[in-house]
Amino acid sequence: MHVSSPVNILLQTTIPRIDDDWHIGRFVLLKRVLEGVSGDDGAPLYTVTARDRGPVGQPDPVLSTLGASQYGELWLMAVDVGDGLTPEDCSGISAFRRRGGGLMVTRDHMDLGCSVCGLPGIGAAHHFHSHNPNPEPARRRIDDPYTTSILWPNYHSGANGDYQRIQVMGAPHPVFSGVEYLPTHPHEGDVGAPADDPTSRVIATSRSKATRAWFNIAVAFERSAEGGRVIAQSTFHHFADYNWDTDMGAPSFVNEPPGHALADFPEARQSTERYVRNLAQWLSS
């Protein structure tokens, strides 16, 4: 009987290891869920390499050569302030996608993670304050009224440690099969389907607890001549340890009061883990 090899997943941030920041060690629970997925024979379906980027200003040795690697998926946590991806890194990621690799690219509020704008096609799905701002005036307004140092986009889905109900858009997408809840964050970013890419669409939205405004959670790019499948996600906090379990801790600059609703509602944690498994399966299928 033929046994398929596990899919190699690269789980990577766009910053070097900085202890008091969103380094890769703050996504341990995500890695654990991915590594725990097994097939009918009990064998693991995924192997996960978790790493931070190399020195800023130099091509990352893994991302810049990703097209020639053995990875099948890249889960990119863009946690930089604009310097997280070099042109060589973007070229490597684009080559990876052209050969069929699947990507999950996520960021956060305002300009956090804006280096992803350098990714052809994918970058157009991510709107920031100073880079590729949303063309809709209504989307360029402050949504989170509590953390006044953070400007738009900053959709207030709730406190870190709480959960939000997801609204599936259009025909239900496979990645949201069985998914009703995701973790919340006080200031989520802004994603949208690029108008010139018919392979992309918004697949889920949520609603601000501050203004009741609707905002996009995820955009899906189907497999096409451009390459493999892609998910553009509104915030990396949907995947961070702190948002799944606030006892895991956060960088010292996180000063918003945490919530505990997700920990008290097992269905929300199960829904989040289901989403992770769905993503991994869809990106490599």
C-alpha cells in the first residue's frame, strides 16, 4: 500500500528572534495542532518547521530560496513594521506559489506586517494605513476607540482571549466548514479581494464590537495560472498562543485588558482548531 509523505509546512514570522515581540515561539499551540493532524492510518499528515526570519536587511536564507525547497505550504506571520521581507524574499515566495505551493499570509493593524505588500498578487489583498490603503473611504476610519495610539485599519472584534462569531460569505468555502468562531483581537487589520483578480473572493466577515461595522476576516485565492492557493487573513492574532490562552503571555507592549471567554467556551477553541486543520488541508489539495 502506498503511503503518502507528510506535507512540509513552513511556519515563519517576518522578524528575527526578539524575545519581547511576536516571535515564532508565540505560535506554539498552532504548531501543535498542525503536527497533531493524522490520516486514517494514524500517520501524521504534516511536518512543521517553525522559525523566525534571518537578519533584517538581508535576504532570508529560507524565504528567498523557497521556490526550490521541499515545503508544500507557507504560513507567514507578518509581524514586522515594514522591513520584514526583502525583494529576494518576495521573489522566493512568488516562485514557491508559481510551482503550486499554498500560502496563508496574515498581518495585523495599521502598518504592522506591511512588507507583504511586496508580494505580487497577494499583497494587493492586504490594506494598511500607509501602504495599499483601502480605496473605500468608509474603510479608512478609526474603529477601535480604546487604544488611541493605533490608527486604521483597527477593527475591534473584542478583547484578546475572547471569541467572535464568523459570518460565512457567498458559497460556503471549505476552510470554514464546521467553523463558527475564531479568536478576537482589539484591532484587526483589513483584507479584501483584489478587483483585478477573479480567482479571489472574501469568504468570511465579522462585526466590530465597538462600531458594529462589518469587516473582512479572510480572502481566498483559488489555484490558477498564477500558482497555488492562498488565504489572506486579517490578523495573526487568530493563530497566536495569547489569543487561544491568555495564560501563555504576550509581549510587554500589549496593555489591553484580556478576556477569558474563549477559555470558558470549548466550542470556540474547537472551532479555531478546526479552522487550522481545514486551512492546512485546503492549501495543499
